[in-house]
Amino acid sequence: MAKKETDKEQQSKPKEQSKSTTVKLSKEEIMGGIKNLTVIELSELVKDLETEFGVSAVQSVTQVVASAGSQSTQQQAAEEEKTSFTVILSSTGDKKIQVIKEIRSFTNLGLKEAKDLVDGAPKTVKENASKEEAEEMKKKLEAVGAVVEIK
């Protein structure tokens, strides 16, 4: 019987000691422990943390969701950045002949086709152009008085 009592005392002593000693856990150890929790245990842990530290997880979650939403929007914008552009001649301006010459220099159009394109403005000058090529075309056409859009 004495042995059983000492076993019980030894079992109760480590529990008492564990309450009084503080163990420093790394973030990885904490995350590992949280990963092993069930949803119900995790919910209880959140409630206990809220009461212990006087905070509300609802505010934090809304802020996290809002920041994650803005990050995903930025990522989508970066992914959707266009690689091909369409150059559109909106109007020719006063220097129609110079505009025709510039159109011919960018395209393989003959004189009549380039003149018809310029006369029929707004028309598409070039499709699937690179950003640099589209900017260069716009710059040169605007230099001779044309109004150009890039889409």
C-alpha cells in the first residue's frame, strides 16, 4: 500500500511542477501543436486566448481577410498584365500624308491600303503588338498629329 501512495504522490508532483515552471516553445512547435488540434479544440483554444488576453479574433480575422483580398487583387493584376496590345488610329489630324507614311513604315500595307486605313479612322493599325512596339507607334503617329489609342 505504501508503494501505491508513493506512486500517486510522484504522479501528482510532476503535474504541480509543470504548472509552476515555464517552458519556452518556438513558433514551429506551437504551430505543430495547433495543426494536431481538432476544430472543436481549436475553437476552444481561440476562446481561451480571447479571454486570457482580452482580445477578439473577429477583428483580426476581418483585417486578415481584407489584407489578403487586396493582396490577391494585386496578384491578379500582375498576372493579367497585358503582353500584347492593339494600336488604334482615332483620327489623322492635319498632316494626313505624314500619318500615311508612318502607317506604311509600321505595317506592310501599300500606299492605297494605308490611305484607306487613314481615311477610315478610327481603325486598328496593328494587333498583338508588344508594349514597346505599341508605345513607339503611338509616339511617332502623335508626333505627326494623329490621335492614337492603345488597348
